[in-house]
Amino acid sequence: MNSLIEPDYIHDYQHFEQYVAKLFSKAGWIVETAKNNQPGYDLIVKKDKQVAAVQVKWLKSNVAAPQLLKFADLLDSEEGKKFDFGFFVTTKGFGNPAKALIKAWDKDTKVFCGVASESEIIWLSDRPQKKSTKDIIYNNNKVYFGIFTCKGGVGKTTIAAHLAGAFVLQEFNVALVDLDPEQNLHKLVGDGIFVPNFRGGVGHSIEVFNDRDWDENAAKDCKIVICDCSPAVERNPQELMKKFDYCIIPTTLNPLGINKHGKVIQDTVNKIREFNQKAHLFVVINNYKKINAVKRMEILRRAYLDAYQEIKQTDDKFHCIDPEKACIRASDQLYYWGIHLLENPEEPRSELAFELVGGRCYPRDDFINLADYIETEAGLGVLRT
């Protein structure tokens, strides 16, 4: 696949689909083609009373996390219940966020991911590879995130901690800087969390600092710095806010509060721009609850997006994230994680709300997807291979 002449089997989608079907047939599967325009999968394979969906992904670049999440969600849907599991087969490989998802899912997951070679499908779960320094290409400067809004109680600290966790799963060391006087970040994750590398090599860490003991030299090996900011802008060190490359502004999707939230976010943007003109600003919905009534959901979604049109017209680095593309869903895992910490304040912090249930973890999926979306939308690519 590294030759200058492109192999016939990846010449186009049709050739690739036929080639993948032949590989499954060679392995003893009965292969059927999905119905025309069938969303979510391309082939159905059967063997030993097991039925699986196959998504054939013909790409000129690596698989992105949202593409993988979409297939995983299909398998969790009513349509997907008829399958015992699913195969996601692609041409090139998987990007870092997608690899983080694959690594995070355990043996009970219904998704198996592979890359088609000239003679077989190489399954990632079967052939883990050690990461070399050549696998990641980025500049040597730290990347700064600010989690900030002029209003409290919107989940800043939870987002800061779990976004850090998403980056650790992508094999970055992360520094969390607690700028809020209430020091909630320390209450949630203590002095930090170490994540071992179960595939061999050195693990990665989340280190926690407050504004008094923060210094770049104290976290030399941390590529990413995430600041959990105080709602009172004057309490945040200006020099630190000037360094933000990204700023995430959490909000909620409340039918009666969209206009009110819009005013808060306008004030937040104005405050950030007093110190920082370069940062890309992202509004993300936290605790997102999707209602089943499609028309009502579309009205609510449209009202949310329309509320920030005026800001978008005057600030080309302002991004209002469509919840259909990235959001933090309402989750019992996140809720009970917080309750557990309140009930056990003296217990050492060892993990985030990333425990797998049935092979999946929606908070983990959401935060990896958010990190991937921000990088893609901002177009900076500082965290990408």
C-alpha cells in the first residue's frame, strides 16, 4: 500500500467493497450486499449463527472519530440490534482520536476495526502497535485550552477534567490548572490521575495545579494545558488567558433560557476578547437531552443556533457547535460519578466517568468527539498526526 502505484482494490469505492467482500468470503463468511441506500452499513456477513454488519469505508485519509462513533451508535440502535457485532473496514488507517476510541472500548464492544491490506484485513484489536516518536507530529509549544463562561453552574469543571481525560486517551500528558477560587477541580480529580499504557511503554498523566503553583517548567512533559477558569474574569490571570489557543464555553439547551444564555455568552466573548484575539471560541451544549419529537427538536436546535448569529458575523473565530455534531449528552455515568465523589470525599481519585458499560462509554465517546471536532473546525491541526 505504500507503493507509488495505487493497488486496484482501493482504486475506488466499488472495487474496495468487492475486495472486502472477497476477504470475508475467503474467511468462511456468507456475504450479502445491503439494500440500496441503506444507511450505516454496506455488507451483511453470516457465520455459525452469527450476523454482523460491515461498514466499508473507502477514504484517502485516516478514519476520524465521528465516523467511527456513527457506526457504533448504529449498532446500539433498534436497526442495529439484529446484528451480533459490526466490522469497520477502511483503506488507510485510523486517526489518533479514532485510535483512542478503539483502545478505550473493551472486549465486550460490538465494533471491530480493521485496515484492508493486499492479502488480509489487519484488525487493530489483534495487532496492537507500539507508538514511536514518528507517529505524532506537532510543534514543541504547549496548546492552551480555557474552559470559561461568565456564568457558574454550567459544568465547566466536569468538562475540563473529562476533556483532559480524552486527550490522555490520545496519549498526551495534560496539565489542568484550577483558576476557580472554589477549587472544584481539586475536589474532583485530586492532584491528578495516571493512566497506564496497557499496550506497553510509558503511561500518560493528568497533573493538577492551582494558579499559585502553575509554571510551564513545572509541567515540561505536558503538551496540553487546560484551565478551569473562574466565572469572574478579573480573578483569572491575564497572562494565562492571553495564551489560550481554544476557549470552550459550556451552555445548556433550555427552551425558556436560550435568549438569556445568548446574553451570557455574548458577555463571555467580549470578556475573552479583551485579552485574547487569537483563540478559537466554541460554544458546546452540556447535559444535552434529545427529545423524540423530531419537529420540536429541530425548532429548539434552530433557535439555539440562531441565537449566536450576530456574534458569528463579527467574530470569525467564534463557533457555535451544532449538538448533532458534538455535545456532552446527559449521562447517568457523569451524574453518579459526581455523587460518588461527594459521598466519598476522602477517597483517592483514580478515574473519571469513563467506565465502560456493555463495551461502550458515552461520556468518553462525547469528549473524544469534542476534542476531534474542535481541531477539525479550527483547522489548526496542532494535535493531529
